[in-house]
Amino acid sequence: EVWRRREFIVTMARYRMRSEFELNRLGMAWVVLRPLINAGIYGLIFGLLQGTNRPDNFAPFVVVGVFFFEFFQGCFNDGSKAITSNRSLVQSLAFPRMTLPLAAVVERFLQFLVMLGVLIPILAVFGFYPTWDWFLIIPLVLLFTLFSTGVAFITARLTVHVSDLSQLLPFISRLLFYSSGVLFAVDRILAAHPWALRVFDFYPLYQVLRIARRHLMGADAYPLYYWAMLAVSAVLTFVVGAVFFWRAEERYGRD
């Protein structure tokens, strides 16, 4: 049923993306301006705070981190509101409810593609030009999207049954942002705590950023098992999230 509604999912995602920005003078430019402003502000503050612990090529380091995390954060936040913000639609029409969080993910994915397109000239400004390594970003983005979709399914159901959770999600999102290595080199900050570095090796968001920086800007190498671990966590999160969301399919219009 969801597959039969695929055109509806894409159309809804494009409509929501257009309606979100059409009232602004700069329109779709905010898709890129927003993460760039975030990267500039956070980069300035955390660049000063870190001092000599700043990673090499700090500016592109932060831009890549913020751009990738912006996609995950959008799926996380928009997925959590997929059912609650469309309650009247859910209560009045019969359709697979899973299409709503999927539309939220597709919307963020389309925005992410725009950001990746803008990322190319930004990296070129700092001396990083396209190489064959950049093609590995394609499977990385696919796995990252699969993982983010599973997270969107989970948050979409949780906020329906526990409405107070919607007040906590911004804090959880912020915690993930600060803890995933978006703004700092984990191996430098935690050099004196090898056990903590080992824990980060099992952190999917950190794995994504580490792989992306390696292939886009030649950052430090990562263990090759990151790919296997990321693939397992992405597929597992997607399947668990889809089943978890689907099992409450008939309850969404009544809760």
C-alpha cells in the first residue's frame, strides 16, 4: 500500500518544501543558508574554545559535519511531528500512515541533495576538489538515509503515544549534535580516554561524519569495519522502526 502511494509521498514532500520557503524573500536559498549560518556561528565559538585541539582544516571540517547532521536532525524532528501535525488528515482519510513520516524524510532528502550540490564549490574554495573517492559518498548517503528513516518512524509513533516527548526531543537532538563529533575531533578531545574512543566506534552518527570527512577532504583514515557496522545499524534501525510504527497503524486516528 505504501509503494502504491509513492507518488503521493514525493508530491507531498515537494509541496511541503515549497510551502516552507515560498513566503521568504530568499526562498529555497535558506536550504543552504541555514546550515551555513549554523556552521559559521558554531565554528567560530567552538573554534575559539578548542584552541590547539582544533582539527586540521577546521572550516570545511565543520561545514561537512553541520551539513550531514542537518539532514539527520530534520528527519528526527519532522518525523516526530509527521502524525501529530497531520491529525485531521489521519482521522478523515484511510491511507497508510507510514506515508507521512516517509514524506518528511523525502522532503529532507531533497534538501540534502541541494546542500551536497553546494558543498562541492565550498570545499573547492578550501582546496578540496572532486576525486574518485567522492563516489563513496553515494552509498554513505543511502545508508544514512535508511538509518534516518528508521529514526523518523520511531519518533513518529512515540510522540503520538507520549505527547510530552515532543518537548524533550529538541534537547535530545541537541545532545546528539554536540556528542557526534560535528564540531570537534573526537580522537583529540578524548585522547586521554581510550575507552571513550572505543565507544565512539559504535556510534552511527560519528561513523557517518568520519567516513564523509575522509573521502571529501582527506581527513584521518577510519577502520574499514565502519562500513559493515553502519550497514547493519542502518538496516536494523529501518526494519525495527518500520515494524514499530506499523504495529500501531490502526491506532493513529484514535489516539
